[in-house]
Amino acid sequence: MMLNKILKQAEKIAIGGHVRPDGDCTGSCMGMYQYIRENYPEKTVDVYLEELPESYRFIKSTEDIHCDIDKGEVYDLFICLDCGDKERLGFSAPLFEGAAHTLCVDHHISNVSFAEYNYIEPEASSTSELVYHLLEEEKISKEVAEALYLGIVHDTGVFQYSCTAPSTMRVAAKLMEKGVDAPGIIQKTYYEKTYEQNQALGRALLESVLFMDKKCIATYMRQRDMDFYGVKPKDLDGIVSQLRNTKGVEVAVFLYELKPSEYKVSLRASGDVDVSVIAQFFGGGGHKKAAGFTMAGRPHDVLNNLSEQIALQLENVK
């Protein structure tokens, strides 16, 4: 796919990512935004994302992010990044629907190629890696490189997940050659947590339970617990991954309350279980090793419904 050719059709461009932006969503969106600004100064470009974690604010131009839309706004091109489906765009979906042309760049296996132009590679480590391949390497600045490196680091779990290929490491090396402070980005955005985040993590781990012959582990956090510790959903990143590190566990489950009796469910797999299949069954999506969905009910109801699908997956990998 030639990004230059697509961009030439557009004078007014919007960029959007999924709700509750993580490192890859933030990195791919801000990397693309900064690249267009630097190399196509004659074009108008806007980026639409929900509120970012504070640790991502070092990325250049995050102060330009729009967190709401003018419904009368119309774009020549909407670039959708790291979204498995249009609904995941959240508040910016109307801009996608109203754009003259649309481009989707994504690595979710559940993506159904819903845009006019689609660059979908489920085997890629991250959307940020795919964005890198769309750009002209010699035109990638340090600021663009920092954003893309953030995305790759987060979706590979600092290069430890199975999605990390030799090609991923080569891209990371190219970005580091642009002057990226790799250790600083990893420490400040991936490992470093606030005192409140660590308290919430401790609570989640303390109340976790093993089930299905200790092959699964689960925990949850109600809104009142989040209020008690002073944390928001964006502060809960990393809890499900920590659960996944439990010895003998093949599937980790973390639930947190979005609103009364509605939970966001995050799944992680450490073995051969494909959690994207489970998530899709419940109307969600994701990757083989990391996926999620939303379900109504009490935590125990959610886990009971989930257990049947996990059992089917465990049976399939025997």
C-alpha cells in the first residue's frame, strides 16, 4: 500500500484510535499524526483520542489531541489505527462514517477490513510496526520514532510476547537509531507505576482466584474499589499481564466495572489457547494471546459465562 498516494487525495485528514487508548493505539496515532504534519505541512490533520495516561504525554503534540468532535466536521480522509471494528472508535466514529475516504491500519485478527483501504496484518507485533512500514524511513524524525517505539514496546510486552518477530526487532533498532531513549520509554511508560496503581494491583492480586484445575486465574475490581484507591481504567493496565505470569496458568482474566453491573473483561493467554476466539464469541475481539470484550452482570455471572468458552479452548489445545 502506498500511503503517499492515499494522502495525495486528501487535504483534510483525521486520525482516530480505539477507546481507552493503550501504548500501541497512542503510538501509532501520534506517530502518523506527527509524520503527516512534518512531511505534508500544506495539509490539515487532526487526531482524535480519549484521555491518555499521563506517562504517554512525553510524546510530541499530544496536547493537540481532540477528545470530542464537532459533528459538522467533514474530512477527506479518516485514518483508523489499531481498531478491530468501527465501533471501537468510540466518539470519533461519526467522523469516520462521514469521511470521503477511509484507511484502516490494524493487526487485530478479528478485523473485517471495514474501511475503503485496509492494511491488516494479524501476525504483526503492533499497529505501530505496520505504520513504520507505511512511512518513508528517511523521513521519520526522532519524534515520530519515539511514538512508534512506544507502541511496539507496549504491544510486545517489552519484546517478550510471541508476536515479537526478528522483523520487529529490526524495526525497533531502526527507531533507536533515530535517537530514541529506549530505556527511558520502557521504564517510564511500561514498568513505572504510581503508588495508587501499585495499591490497586496488590488488591487485585490478593483477591485473585484459581479455577479450572488451576489453569485459569481471575480477579475483578468494582467501581467503588477504583474510587477507594483513586484510580481510573487507564491506571489498571498491566494487572491482567501480571496475572498471566502465574506459574501453571494458561488463561488470565481481569474484570473492571465500567458502570453498574457492566464489566470490561481482559483476557491473556500464556499457552496455546486462542483468547481472541473467546472474546469474539462475546462480541469483542483482539489477538490470540490478548483480547477483550464487555459483558453485563455480576462478576461471578461473567466468570461463569466465560468458563464454558475457556473450557472449550482448553480442550482444543490438549
